[in-house]
Amino acid sequence: MSLTARSDAGPYAPALSAEVRDALAAHRPVVALESTIIAHGLPRPRNLRVAEELEGLVRSAGAVPATIAVLDGRARVGLDKAELERVAEDPAMRKLGHRDLAPALAAGASGATTVSATAFLAARTGLRIFATGGLGGVHRGWTETQDESADLRLLARTGMTVVCAGVKSILDVPATLQRLETLGVGVLGYGTDRFPGFYLSSSGEPVDWTVESPEEVAEVMRAQDALGGPDAALIVANPVPRARQLDPALHDRVLAEALAACRERGVVGQAVTPFLLDHLTRHTKGASLEANLAAVRGNVTLAARIATAWTAR
Ligand code: PSU
Ligand code: MN
């Protein structure tokens, strides 16, 4: 299946910015960035500054950023300044998972894309490397709510390398790791044999494979391609530096409160993750936000270095 053939196939095809199109054509490094973290994962007005900062970090590391969102019914890969501002500032921006893309395009709607929608659109337009904060996964209390992020199933059949600080620690991390194994999604610890814990440098869970450099990640990607078989994501789990992690005791206490508040207020579905992230930010006096941002910055920079190693073939 050609991943690039659809990019100019009618009004529902993703629109690439000129910069991203040129970079892809010239085999220069490109890094996909999601927009849900901007629109729904970070407080305004800081979110716009962060969005711009993340794009700047990709550029400083020698790659082209491709922030992905849906605007007025058009999927966009690579946003200009005004488009990025809309994503960050427009309170009507919806949260779009992969399954929401078709209805959003048909309705002419606008929304930020989650990991699942971003990875899908990125792969469709020929991108291979994607950076975010923490993946969605299996929520605590799954046996009652069946709340498992669509991120996991989509990544299980999409050939993207995803750089993240593990999965969000608001989740059931061991259950999520188990699901990733069942779904056949590869996990590499970057400079660590422990799975990162999003706000925390370590979740305490082991990972089976450790890599130490962008070149090693690119080599695993080459081996993936040489083996062939069905597409599946490769997760590069990059811990937040220990000096920048959230204090683990504070994390555990405030997270327990956040989960209780979520249950009490009956928050469900797509609202759960933004609710918990916001609760943590407010009740740690912003410390969780700083840890989240430190993680994302590291991931974006590493993704650009991996993209550089990948295109240097
Ligand atoms: N990483 C962050 N902040 C976020 C997210 C990731 O640091 O807000 C977003 C991603 O878009 C991810 C989504 O796909 O949270 C998961 O939402 P849900 O659990 O509803 O699938
Ligand atoms: Mn969910």
C-alpha cells in the first residue's frame, strides 16, 4: 500500500504545508507533532507559546515540524502561524481521535488530533516519526468502564516511530504495557531499562529493549522494514530527566485525589484525560505542568535527531 498516493486525492485528502511537502520530497527529516496536547492538554495562554517552542526545538535539531490538526473540515499536516494560533486559542476546537476524522471532515468541523488521529494522518502522508508527551492507554478501573485509549489499537496497525515519555501516569501502566505486548507494538527504552512514568522518570516497570542513540533507533526501524509484515508502531520511551520529574510523593497523592474527583463528578469518555491533567496542574501548583513540558521538549528534540538519523541512510 502506498502511503503517499492519497495526499492529493480530493477535498478530504490531508493538505500538506509547502514546507512539509518539500522536505518529504527532498527526503529531509520531518517530525509529526500532535495538537490535542496543545488544545486540550495544556492551559491557555501558555499552550500557544509551548506549541511554538516545540516547533522551534524541532527546527533547532535540524528537522521540519509538522503539527497536525483539522481546520474547517480539512486535515492539515504542517500549520502556519495563524493556524497554530487557532488550534491553541479557539475554544471550539474539538478533540479528534482517529474515528472522529471522517465525521469532522464531512461536517467541515475543526479539531485537535490525538495520538491516534495524528499517527494515522502522519503515516498517510508519508511521515515516519512522531513526538508527543505521553500516550493514552488503559485507564484505571478498566474492568468497569472499558476505557482504553484508541491510541493503542491505532498504533498497533500504523508504522510510525513514536517518541514519548511512556504512557500517562494517570493510567494503569502495567495493564497498558501488557496491551502493547498483546497488540505487537515494539517498545524501546531510551537510555533506560525502565519504562518511563510520564511525569516521573520511571514507572518502575521494566522494558525488554534499551537503545542509547538515535542511530540505534533508526537501525531498529530498518530491521522492521526489512522484516516486512503488517505495519505496527515502534515506541521510543524517553524518560523526563530526573532533575525535572515531578516529586513522586506529590505525584501519588495528587493523582489519587484527581482520580477520586473524576469519579465523583462522573467525568467519562474523551473528557477524562484533560480533566485529570488539568487537576494535576492546578493541585501541584503547576509542577506537573513543568514536568510534562520537560518531557515533551526532550521527546521533540529526540524525535528530530531520530528523523535525522533515519533520513541519513
Ligand atoms: N500527551 C500529553 N498531553 C496530552 C496528550 C498526550 O502530554 O494531552 C493527549 C494525546 O493527544 C493523547 C490523548 O492521544 O491525550 C489521549 O486521550 P484519551 O485518553 O482520551 O484517548
Ligand atoms: Mn478514553
